Amino acid sequence: MSSPKTQRFLLLFGLSLLMTSLVFGWVRDLILGKTQNKNRTEITFAEDVAPILYDHCVRCHHKGGIGPFPLTTYEEVLRKKRTIRKAIANGIMPPWPADPEYTHFVGENYLTQEEKNKIFKWIDGDQPKGNMSQMPELPEFNPVSMLGKPDKTIYMDSIFVPGKNRDLFLSVKVPFEIDRDTFIRAIEFVTGEHNIVHHLNGHLLNYDFNRKKNVFAGRHVVNVETDGSTYDTEMLEMQLTHDDGDFRNVQKFESAINYLPGVEGTMYPEGIGGFPVSRKSTIFVQSLHYAPTQEDMWDRSHFNIFYSKSPPGRPTQELMLGTNGLSAISPPLVIPPDTIITCTTKYRLNWDASVLTINPHMHLLGSKFLAYGVTLQGDTIPLIRINRWDFRWQYFYTFKNPVHLPKGTLIVAEATFDNTSENPNNPYDPPQEIKERYENEGGSMRTTDEMFQFIITYLPYKKGDENISLGQSTKPLK
């Protein structure tokens, strides 16, 4: 019989051998697993399909998101596999109208052919789950904001939108108070749960604290399409001036917030853009457009405000071409029935500009859009190309780095409009003449009217602007 000392030695020796075996097996399995994983040919949900969907789809298609159904689990994706395949094959989803072979932007969201092929192969096959332990981590979703945690959230009054299948145009006052004067880096608009807002253009009004007793007083909503005398009276009842009736000394920042279908908020690096904000202020939505709806609905959209650590070092400026803008449209935007026409608008810069963000805008007859700059030396600077216009997705496209347009550059925008029965978005059957509408200074353009705009957000150029990072693109230029 062995001594207790020998027994203890044998026990420790056995444990040592066991641990060595376990570690060796773990390392072997890890190496072999990696090799096998590297060499596998089967397309699975966990290891191939889910990473693509999580990168490109679930930002909208999650529970409570704006997508009509979630795509966060194997079972959810399996139920919608035919819908997914059709939407991808037809170029409908993910929605990214800009051509990535022409220019790149921050936050671009499109699938490569390799990614499409993986999804198609999985759907057309047996749809294996794969090793579910290899599933990517589900992204976190913020129901309040796409930009992060706001410093302040301000809700509009609840607005009733009647189900008369007609456009509704309003001016809305959204007053607020804060503890002290400070600086705003960005304002984000978030639509209500029904997503029936077509567009919004809002200004920031800053009041002298001692000249505005109650910033919340007065009418908050005015119907833009009421008759002239009623409209004038109701606008006065909004009390947008200081209490003594002075409006000239109310600090106003034009286009502090804009929104179109599909738009996400834009936040530039610290020091670029932004504006001061007073203790008593108002977001004045000069034009709030609700799209036609067949059902009565209530909307309660909101604004998210993000403060800046410092005063705006380089305020942004805006240039608008085309409808209601600085440049004429040629030929005029009058589209006869059963015709496809291409219109052009041009503007020559007399200063050097660093372009940050661009926004093409058309309505239901829009088919294609192209914009570029031509320098005095004849060089072409590509801005954006949209080969298939989608009225539902009209982004503010921010470049990865500011694009320098030298003084003398001719900015050219070309838009094609399809007023035939072949256009599935044509609001009329049979087609009718469609054109711009100029009532209320063009501020009440219906969805069934047409527009051609190219809006540019820029800075006066400084040497080195091209090296400023405005964000990260998801893919390299093809």
C-alpha cells in the first residue's frame, strides 16, 4: 500500500495529465474548427445570412422599427424568405438609390453581388440554421433617435390628419425652454408611429429672454392652404415675435432642420455646423407636409436636440438649385402626358466651396437623377447618380470627406421624368400634364405636383478640408 505522500503525488499527476489533455483537445478543436469553418461550402443562417441582415436590414426590420416586419431571428427570416428574395432581386431592398459606382457617402447601405448570392443560395436551398453559437450580436436599437442619446427631446402637439386622401400642409410652432443659453450641434426630426410626414422644413428662432414672457403662448398650428386673410390672422396669432411685436431682432437660423422620406439626421464633427440656442426658443416649422391617407390618423412627431461642447466654429451654408432655387430649369418643368423628358439646371460658383451634404429632390414622376461639377479647366467632379429614382427614399447624402468645388465650377443637375402609363408611381391614369405649383411661394407643393431640386450644404473652402472625415463608408469604391 502506497504512502499518503505517494497517493497525493499520483492524484496531482493524474489531474495534470487530464488538464493537459483537455487543453490540447481544446487547441486542436479550435485549430481544426477554424480550418473546417474556413473550408466549409454550406451557406448557413448563423454564419452567412444573419451577419448580412444585421449589417443592412435590421436597423429598420426589428420589433418596433419602421420596417413592416422584423428580421432578427431565424424563424422570422424563414417566414419572409420569398419576400426577401424578391425585394433584393428587384433592387428594392435595402433602399440605397445612389449609385456606388459613381460616388460614395457616409452610411451607405447596399449589398454586394457576393452578399446577394449568399442570400439567394440559402433561400433556394434547404435554409440550414448552422452553428447558432456563431450568430452575430444583435445591434442595439434606440426608439427615440438614430443619432444616439439626445440632450433634449421636444414633441410637437398631436396633429389630426383626416383620411380624405389629400395632402395636408401646415405651419407649426414647437416652443421650448432650457436652463441656459448654449449651442446646438444637430437637430433630428423623428416621425410619429404612422410615418405619414412627407417633408418638413424648419427654422430655429432664438428670443431675448427679457423680451419674451411666455414662449408657449399663441396658436401652434396653421393650415397653409386657408384663404389669405384667415391665414394672415392665424399666423399673427402664433406670436412668433418678441412681445413688443419686433421680429427683426429675433435670431433666426434658416433650415435648421429638414426632413424627407428615408432621411436620417446628420451630425457633423465638432466645430462644423450647429448654431447657438437661447433659453427661450422655438422650432418654427414653416412647411409640414402630410402625405394623403385614406384613414383618419393622429401624428405626434418629435425633435431630438444634441448640444455642442463649443460655439460653432464653421457654420454651414445652403445652396438650392431648381424649383424655388437660384437656377432656372430648362426646359421648364411642365411634363405633358405620355412623355419622358429630361430637364437640366445649372449654377456657377463664384467662390471655393467644400461640399458636405447633397439632397436631390423630385416627386412621383422622377425617374433618374445626375449631378456633377465642371471646373474652369474642364475637369468633371462627380456628385451623385441615381439610376432608379424612388420617391419613398430621399436621403441627405453626406460625403466621406468634404468635396472641393473650386471657384468658377459649374454645378449641373439633370433629372428625367416619366409621365407615361409605364411609370407605376404615376398618380394619374390616364396620365395628365404635371408641373410645378407656385401658390404660397411654392410652399404647398402637393405630392401629385412635380419638383426638381438639388440642395447643397457646404462650407467656404479652407486648405485641408478634403482630409476632414465626415464619417465612415461601409465598403471600398468599386
